[in-house]
Amino acid sequence: MSTPRRPLGLISGNVGKKKELTPYKRGLIVGAKIAGRSEGEISECFNLPDSTVRTTIIRAAERIDGQSKPRSGRPLCLSDREERILIRYIRAHPKDEFKQVKEGTGLQISNGTIKNICRRYGITHWRARKRPALDLSHVKARLAWAKAHKDWTVEQWENWMWSDECSAERGKGKRAEWCFGTPAQKWDPKMVTTYSKSKDISVMVWGCFWKKDGVIGRLDLYILDRDYESKKHGYSSRSYLDVLEDQIPKCWQPGLVFMQDGASIHTAKSVQDFFTEHGIPVEDWPPYSPDMNPIEHVWYHLKKYVLEHYPELNNQGKGEDAIRALARALVEAWNALPNSLFESLIKSMPDRVNALWKAKGWHTKY
């Protein structure tokens, strides 16, 4: 019958890890012994246990300049050759799982050993980031765009009108939650972050911001209307044209450049004609480059604000009233976002372009 464990008590402040003697102190102890002092006197003088003094004197001849003797440590699980095989395999197959790594190398080792060996070589293990798929033509276009803009200043970026659409789903914008607890509590209901399996209601919004003459400007957050004459009753170039005709004349002035990505509703002839008729320059945008558009980061803050300030939305069902309530909350959240957020995003443009240039057109951290 096993003895029951005592409950955890307070940690005593008197308990401490014994420190190893320095070579200098060992020299003093040995010198005192040579000078004729007894072990008891040396122990009292240096405030050390008798056993420590005795061991230091006995092992003095075995040490070099008072240094600690090398310790054998835990035996290595792998030889140098096996470690090289492991590292070469991981570098060649970075997305393999631990099981595949073991099968590919033929090594019988634990996951922890693989992590420890990789850490010594500066290799860590993380969840792969999700980014749009790029082919060589996309990469080439992105790199050319970065080359053309890599020397631009923040002041040059301020004259751009950054725009985009976003589908804002109710309940989105929540940060990953971390918990304190024991391993046994991992699956307690209160320790689990839940999500709904069914798709919740959403609203398609459009936004735009810029900076002109030192002042941040932004248009009203626009709620897009579905085009029920389109094939799938979704959002078409007609929906987008309604946005442009309602919003752009309110703010555009010479010197500003309009930015939009290459979505099909943006490149329709009717949309191109709108910009031509109004004499509004539109920047050529590289394909699959949301990382270069700073407004993409606004959407996270918008959803987060709604989630924190309008929790009652989650209890309003899925009818038209709930959709209209979500739309109102999104508009109010857009207006509540501080100008400092938009300012910082514009200032990030040189770093974004530099990151794209260094990545040679491939994915960046933005």
C-alpha cells in the first residue's frame, strides 16, 4: 500500500542550491592547509562544512588550477553521425511530422530528443503560417513591385487611399486563450475554448483611409449590398460600383492615388470606366499581396472591438434584425478606432516593402 502524499506546503526561504566553490576559494583553502591550519579552523574561517573543506583538500592534486573536474553527464542518445543524418533530413523535409522524421532517418528516439538536438542547431518547431498560394509569375510581379517602391518614404505612402472589403462574421476577432492549471484540468469545460460548428451571420463591409497634409482621413464604413441579379446572388462589380459612386466623390482630391487589389469586381470594365471618367489614378497592385495592404490589419481590430463592446449581438438570433444590429456595431466600431492605428499602419509601409524585397517576392510576416 502506497503512502499518501502530503499536500504541497509553502516553500522555505532558507532552502537554496549549493554553489560550487570558485578556483580562487579552493586555492585559499589549500593554501591555509599548507600553512598549517587544521580542517576545523579552515571550516570556521570560510563558513564551510567540514566535508567540503576535506574534499577540496583531498582532490586538490586532481584539479588543474582549482577548476572543477569535467563531468560525464548523461550519455548522448545519438552519435555525431546520427545527429548529422537527423539534421540533414529535417532541413530537407521541414514539414514532416515527428513520426515521419523517425521513419525517414531510421532513428529510434523520442520527440523530446529531436527537439533538443534541433535546438542546438538553432532549429525550432512551430505551426506553419497560412498564406495565399504563389506561383513564379506571382512572385516575379511582387518582386518587381517591391523593387519599384523599396526606396519610398512614409510621406510618399501617405498620399495613397488604402481600400478593401471584408466579410465580418459575428463572433470573430477573439484572441487565442491561455490557461493556468494542472495537466488533469486540460479538458475541464472551463479550460476549453469553444466555437460554433455552423457558420454565423456576416456582413460585407468596405473601408478606405489615407493621410493628406498631416491629417488622417477615412471614409464611412460602407455596408455592401448583394447583387441579386448576379449568378450566385453575391457581391458583384455592380455592388462595388455603388460603393465608389457613393463614397469616392466625397473625399478624392488631386494628389491622392487610389489603391485596390486585383479582385474581379475591382477590375471590371465598368469600374475602370468610373476611375477614368473621374480622372482618379489607380495604382497597379501585385497579385496575391494582402500583406502589402495595411488595411488588412484594420479588420482584426474592427472585429475585436465589436466582440468586446457588443457581446449582446451573440444572443440576437440569425434574422434580419440581427444582421442590421451587426452592421450598426461595425460602423460604430470603425468610427471608434483611433487615428493612431491608421497612422502606424501607414508608417509600416517601408518595412513591408523591404520585407517583400528581402523575401524576393515570396511570403512575408505581414
